[in-house]
Amino acid sequence: MLQIEIDNGSGFCFGVTTAIKKAEEELAAGTTLYCLGDIVHNGMECERLRQMGLITINHDELRQLHNVKVLLRAHGEPPETYELARQNNIEIIDATCPVVLQLQKRIKAQYDANPQAQLVIFGKKGHAEVLGLVGQTERRAIVIETYEDVVKLDFTRDIYLYSQTTKSLDEFHRIIDYIQQHIAPTATFKSFDTICRSVANRMPNISQFASRHDLILFVCGRKSSNGKVLFNECLRINPNSHLIEGPEEISSEWLEGIQTVGICGATSTPKWLMEQCKEALSKVAQFLL
């Protein structure tokens, strides 16, 4: 009999839960509600909310809107988005994650205090959260995506290092070590660990979970930065791990010789989707008996 376990530690983080709750409340009240970008990096959850009436728009479409309500998702937005909303008489429903909001304030304060220094953000270029952070610095912050990118910095100048909230803690510490070894004696280097602990703490938990099962199904939208980090950890611990977006991607071939399956996901993965994958997996297993 195939044993299937859903990881209790997987599923929406606080910021995503709050954003979705705010959207549901507005839609339930009959409000026409726009969302700037996908509310969460999960296509099936976005579709569920679309069917409730949520209208997803991009920044170009935002410029055409007036006198409406727009929800800002957990990732946050740069100052110019708020200014545009003010000019167009748009009511903002601000669902920026409190952790991200605090990070935006810290980066703005650091930039205002020393605009000539290199303010460096370890994050994914073009990611919504990172765009919001860079926006606090008049777009002058330097974004490095990987440990290898750190060589691009000028080690003769002051460096203030921050991180996107969902990046790898281990890689962040490797970057810190490299800068400490190469920074000029005349330059200042300070690093600020701004990685969200509700995300970082999932790494050791998901490692243990992945080690307990013959097969791991990691349920996640392929746009999710956090999902990529966590899935790669599953893959490192258990090479028999597969990333799927939904139950339709499950392959019966994966179950050959398998006794236990673990289902887990990212901070953008809804519990209901993991449950659907469990149900689909059970049906596939019964068919193979």
C-alpha cells in the first residue's frame, strides 16, 4: 500500500496568506478589484481568484486606470507606483508583506544616508520584490543574482549588502565571506541578513522531509524564486524529486518500486493544491495495483 504524506510546513507564508485574504474580502463585497501582477506565483491559485473576479494587470495597464481599487501583492512596489496611484485617484489595497515593507524602509534609509556607496541587493533581477527594493534607491542599487556575480563589485568603495527575503541563506553567507576577504582596508563593508526566517527555516525542515520518502513531489509554480530554492534542496537530499505545477503532471512511471511519497511545496503553494495532488496520486496508485 502506497503511503503518501503532505508536509505540514509547506504552503502559503504569512505575507501571501494576508494578500489573498484581502483580495477575497474585497471580491466578496462585490468590489471590482485589480491586482498589479500575479497575486502569487502559482497559476492555479491565480485562476481560482480570477474566477472570483480578480483582474490581474501589468504596470502599463495600471497607467490607464483611474478611480479604481488596485491590490498590491506581498512582493511590494517601488515609490513611483504609489505616486502614479495618487495621480490617477487609484485606491491602493496594500498587501505588501510586513517583512518586505521593513526591508524597503531600511534600504531607503541607508541610501538616503550614503547615496554614493554601493548598495547591493542579493536577489533575482526583474523579480517584483527586487524591483520594489531597487526603487527605494532611485534605481541605483546593484543587484547580484549569484555568488559568481560578486566579482563585479568595486572593492575599493563602501559596500552595504542586503538580500531579497526569499534567497538562500548559505549563498548569502558565501557572498559575505568573499566581500570580507576582498574589501579594501579603506572601504567600509556592512551586511544585513534580511532573509525571511519563515522561508529560511523551511530549508532544514524540507531537507528532513525529503530524506524520509522514496519519492518527492514538489508542487510549485515555475515562476517562484522561493520554490526553486526549496526544490533544489529536495533534489540535493533526494534525487528522486520532481517539480510539478499540478496533479495532471504526475507520471505513473515515477511510482515503480516506490513505497512512500512526500508531497511538499513553496510559500506560494496552496494547501488545497497539494491535497489535489495527493488524491490524484492515490488514484494512479490504485490503477497500478
